[in-house]
Amino acid sequence: MESFNLGLFACLWVIAFVLTRIGLMRMFVLAGKAPYLAWIPILSWWHWIKIVGRPNWYMLGMVIPGLNILFSFNITLDILRAFGKTKFWEQLLGTVLSFVYFPLLAFDKKINYLGQAGTKEWREKNIKPSGWAREWGDAILFAAYVAGGMRALYFDLYQIPTPSMESNLMVGDYLVVSRVNVGMRIPMTPITLPIVSPKEIAGVKAYADFLELPYMRLPGWYTIKNNDVIVFNWPADGEQFPIDKKDNYVKRCVAIPGDTYEMRNGQIYVNNKILPVVGRTQKRYLALMKELVTEDFLYENNLGDFHLPSEKDAQNYIEAAKKRGITIQPYLFYTWPENFERLKKHPAVLSIFEETTSIDSDKPIFPDTNATLFLRHRWDVNNYGPVYLPKRGETIKLTKENWDFLKLAINKYEEQEIEYSNGQFIDIKSGSVLTSYTFKMGYYWMIGDNRYNSLDSRYWGYVPENHIIGKPLFTFFSKKKVISIDPETFLPVMGHGGPVYDSKGWLKGIRYDRIFKWID
């Protein structure tokens, strides 16, 4: 993915670099080094390592992305100690906000060079044993700096919470997500609780929203392609959350900027060509069960999410069975054809067959057909489009036919105020009449592999590039989970965001064949 606001990022980086080096120059002078050495990128690290007494191989760690976060924390802590800054608040500011604290040290007349604080001998001689509170504080600071920095800049960990990508990605899979190959997105809310990086804890914001940075992305070496699995911030999450604090979703990117997407009878077409299916695609099956479904049944038969048919349909099936003297309970299962063949032979299953009627026909799809001004289409989750996805820098003529699709991108994601009135498009900010619009960002179309059970772009629209987090690389662990079933109602237990999943034992529930599995 191409960079975005790279010039702004470079300006901010230069400001932070200059402020940090003002203080570092003073410390270099007190340690007997030439002041200009503090200003030379990379070379200054070598002399910094010498001042604190770390071994020469530390330089290798400073130039390896990812590892440099760990090594930079250590030498920053060392140089603070080497100049007598051993209090917790001093080390907190010095490591996390170096560009604020280091300039202050340039004007601190009391600091003196105390020796090579990175050596074991110096620490044993000068660092007094700490109490439990300080030890915990130091450990938390280390974890926040290193793990938080790694997660914010290079790699993230993501757990699959819903079955929308089954069976290629299963509920309980833990993914390693690369932020850098598609282009590292600079954190928009830099003041946040690191490591877990939630948006709320017990209903309280876990970040400070008084400082929000604009969208900036460094250049990546990989361009997102059709059928790539992508992790992104859910655009339809609450308006009260900053972009990088919205819920994380993982879907398959079926169309990229500049593509025309369409679905015909469940088959995806991109630019009027069939898009190949990756892996296995689940279908929805109606099962007439002789007994109520249990967690053990789901576990033993490798089943994930399930629903009940509509009340009317369920009653029709039950009444028809009663006339034959049979008691049944109908369920909708989501699985792949091979598993369907096995379920047909299960003693608890009276009958099972593919169910193709859309259970989401009562839900508005994008753009909301109940609210659009000009479109009166009859699209559904199996027949959708065509939809064109704008590219960054592309100028598109505005028409009443395409406005329902484009206004979300223009007015919400690109923060314009354009209105259609009396056959004209009016820029509210300037009062001028527009005939076309040039897009600032590219837009992507995301769909779950489990297409009958996925909340995706068909419902809430395209994903702007500033919501893209990264590309999952592999599954590093997988724990088998099944939906929790209420023992009284025998229905799925629902929580925030969907069904609640429970694990069926620790050793029994590990999917060993998915550990370190590359993602297709």
C-alpha cells in the first residue's frame, strides 16, 4: 500500500528528532564525546552504546526492526541512569516521551556523568534494591514500551471471535498480523493503554482523545490483492470512537480500489470475471433434529454457529413432523459439504438439506434500500451490485445514480459536506456547485468466507484505506471452541457482538493441525 501524509510524518519525526538530540548532545559532551556525534543518525547509536557500556553487538539489535524497540528501551534507561535519573517518573518520561524530557536535561545544570550504567558492575554498585512497588512499576513500564511498541508499529495479535471466516479461519484461532508489509499506519490515538489496546475497560475509555493524530501511513512493500485476508477497523462501529479504537474485523478483501464488484447467485465477479474461491466455503443447512442440540454435539461434529429458523418456518416443520408421529427441533447449521455428508448419517439427525433462502432479507443492505433517494433495487446477499470502488486520486463524475454509493465515502470518511439538491451537488463549505469529486483515499470491499453468516460490506459498505490495519500471516495457536448453550432455553448464549463461545477442555480443545499454519 502506498504511503499517506508521508510529508507530515517526516515533519513530526524531524521535530521529535531535533528535540531529543538537544538533550542527547549535552549528555554526549558530559560523557566526553564530541557534540556533533549526537546528531548523526545510526552513528549516534554506536557512541550511545559506548557511553552506557553495552556490548558492541547491541548495535545489531538497534538496526533490526522490531528488536530495536527492545534495545532502544535498554540504552535509553541506561543513559538516564548514567546521569542520575533513577526515579520512576524520570524513567517513564525519558523512555516514553524522550522528545519532551531530553530537551529539559540540556538545561539541567545538576546532571553529571556517573559512569557506564549498562554494565553489571555499575548497576551492582549504584542501583539500590527496589521495593515490590517499584519492581512492578519497572516491569509494567518495560512491557508497555516493548510489547506496546511492537504491537502498535510492527505486529499485532488477533483472535478470531466470530465464525464469519469459517472454515478457513476458525473461532479460537490466534493470528499474527503484520502491520508493516501493507504499510505501517501511525497510531492515531498515541496516548492509550498499551499491550491489550482496548477501547474501553469497564465502560471507561482506555485512551485519551484530546490528542488525535491525522491518518499517516508509511510505505509498504506489499499491495493488497483480491482474495487477501485483511484485518481492519470496523467502519460501522460507534461514531464516538477514533478510527484505530474501533473494533477489529477480519475478512477477505474481494475487491480493491478501481474494481467493480458484483455477486450473482452467490458467485463473486470482479471486473466481470469470476473470482476464484479460496479454501472451503461454508453453506447453510436446515437440520431436523430428533433431539435438542448440545455443546457436545457441536463439538463432536465440528460445528460452529447455529440459528433457529423463523418462528413461522419452525412451526411448520414441527407440525408436519407431528402428523407423522415424530417430534423434531429444526436448526440452521453452517458447515462445508463434506461435513454435511457426515451429518446426514448421524443418528440424532432425522433429515438435513441445504437452505438457500436468505435469512437476512429483512435487514437493510448497503446502501440502505429503505433510505436511498434514487435506488430502488432488489439486491440481496446472494445477488448484489455492480458496485465500483473509488481509487485514491481518482476523479469521478457525480450523478444521482451513483450518489447513494459515494456519499458515505465523501461525507463521512473524507469529511466533506456535499449535498444533492434540485439536481445539483452543492459543497456546503464553499457554496460552490460540483460536477465531480477527487477521492483522497482508496476503498476496499470485504466479505466473510462464511457468506451466509457474515456481517460484511454487503451490509455496511466499503472499507476506506485509513481503516486498514494489516495482513494476517499465520495462525500461531488455535483452541477449539463451541457456542455456549443456555441449559434452560437450549438457545445460543448471546453477548456483546454475538454468540458467546466456551472451550471444551484445554488439551482436548487444541487444534494442533492449525498451529503455525499459513493463511491462504
